[in-house]
Amino acid sequence: MRCGRITMGFVVSLFAASGWPAIGAATDSPPLEGTGWILSSLGGQVPPTGATATARFEGGRVQGTNGCNRYTAPVVTRGTNVQISPKAATTNMACPPDIMKLADAFMRALVAARSFRISSEQLDLVGADGTVLARFSAQSQALTGTSWLVTGINNGKDAVVSLVPGTNVTMNFATDGKVAGSGGCNNYTSTYTQDGGKLTFTSAATTRRMCAAPGVMEQEQAFLKALALASSAQMEGNDLELRTADGALALSLVRNPASGGPDS
């Protein structure tokens, strides 16, 4: 898959220049803006096991993963009409052939969509002939009952760094409002409150082990500080980002495979 480039111009002008049909009049319908979705079928076929494709509509763009690579593209909606630009920017990672086939077909479906409908926590992207090109289920943002592995920690120096090799930092969100796990050396516990995308944690209590491996204690302290600063959460497929009040990335996480989720 090739990496596209984002055209930084007025999106409607891009559509007009492409020769695509004009967007029709607005109609009453649930909006796409601010919604997130997980692909459940593509052309009537269920995606391969282990491949999660997503779409989040926000700020005049659609972004997510096509099952293999990250993508972002301009989008314009009016009523139930939608136009997604073919000038998408993507990463350029290689994946197994069946996953690459899904990724290519997914991107084609996005570009070919001309309308959408949302009902019962389901999104359909529909082609010009009325065919359902892609069907999605709503992406839950509820953290309760989920379990995560931390992949990146804000080190407090305007950088998000990966973990010290051989260490695991975990977050397990219980149904009673508690979050617990390993900070890489010590176990910790805290409480959390989630209100939509807003998230707050109380100060964490930890055990008091000392770990001699280089960088492990420093990593744990950085994790606990990042946790205390986290104020919002956004889940996308098997990925989770916790961000600070000013929008900086505090922690990046992936779903613990043992806990189940979109790929299970």
C-alpha cells in the first residue's frame, strides 16, 4: 500500500474538481461528527480474524486503522450524504496478504461511499447505487471491565517513550470504580471516574518494592505521574489513549489479548 498525501486546501473545492456529484440538501439524521466505529462487515463479508478496521469522524476528517495501516482523510457531510477524499494519508506497514486485501478494499469502500445511515448503534456506508459498502458497530468508550498493556509513557519532558525492555505496565479497570495493575516494578491501585470522554484518577497507592534493573523505577514514577495528569480517554479498536487537560498524550495502551475485545 502506498502512502498518500493530504491535500491542504478547501475540501469542497477538492470535491468539485474531482467531478464527484454535488452534495445534496441537509436532512434530519444523527450526525457522523464525533462518532467512532469498528468495521463489522465489508461488502457483506466479515473481516478476517485478527484484523480490526475503524473509523472516527471528527473535525472534518475520518481517521483510524484500515486493518493494517493508520489513515486519515478529509470528509464532508451534509444530511445523510458523505464524501470522503481519496487523498488519504496512511502509514506504510506491510501485513499478511489477507489483511492487505482487507485494507485496500476498506479504503476503496470509504472513497466510494455517497451516503450513510445510523441506527441502533450501527453505521452503514452506502454507495451511489444503494449498496451497503461497509457496516460498522459503535465503538464503546466505556473502560469498565477492560484490561490494557501500556505501550508508551509521557516522560514529563514533552516525549512519549516506549517501555524498558522486559517490563510490563498494566491497567485493569474493575466494575467497582477501581483501577489496578503493575507499574513495572510495584503493584498499584487507584479509583477512576469516567464521564463520557472525561476521566479522573485519584492518587495511586503502591507497594514498596525496589527494583534494581536500570530505568525501571524511573519508568514507574513517570507512569504514576502521567496517570495522575490524565483527564480524557479515547478508545479506538484495540488502542487506548489517555490525554492530559491540554491534549498532550499521557499514556498509550493496547488491549490485553487475554481480556477479549474487538478482535476476540
